[in-house]
Amino acid sequence: MPSRQEIIDVSKFFKVISDPTRLTILFLLRKESLNVTEIVNYVEMEQSAVSHQLRILRESRLVKSERQGKTVRYQLLDEHVFDILDQVLDHIRE
């Protein structure tokens, strides 16, 4: 049985990935690292909204940022999240 804190942490994790925009960003970053402008073009949202979602993903240790000159690129910090997401997709597609 997981501890109370582990249950809370799992719940927070699922809350983070339950947002469609954040989930879309994760799938985009699965393929390649992207800057905010590139992500904005994919999700068709304002840059401030995308930046807010990226901050949540960074705080949740799912995404990291790396400065390359004047540009900040975002990439997955932990690809293990896709073990879960792939299983969920398999379940949905059954």
C-alpha cells in the first residue's frame, strides 16, 4: 500500500497530465525539443498561456528548459511518463 504522501503525489501527477494542452505539449516534446514559438504554432494558443503550461510542466519535473543563445528550448525531463500514457492510449484504443 502506498503511503498517504505517495497517494497525494500520484494524484497531483495525474492532475498535471489531465490538462489537454499540457498533454499535447508532452506529446510534441516526445518527438523533439521545441521553443515556445514552435509550441504556440502547434497548439494555437497565446504565448503567455503556453508559457504558463510549460511552467507547470517544469515544476512537475516533466519538462526542462535549456537556453540556446537567445532562445529557450524545452524538452522532456523524464520519458517514463510515456510508459503510463502509452498504456492509457492502448486501453482507449481497445
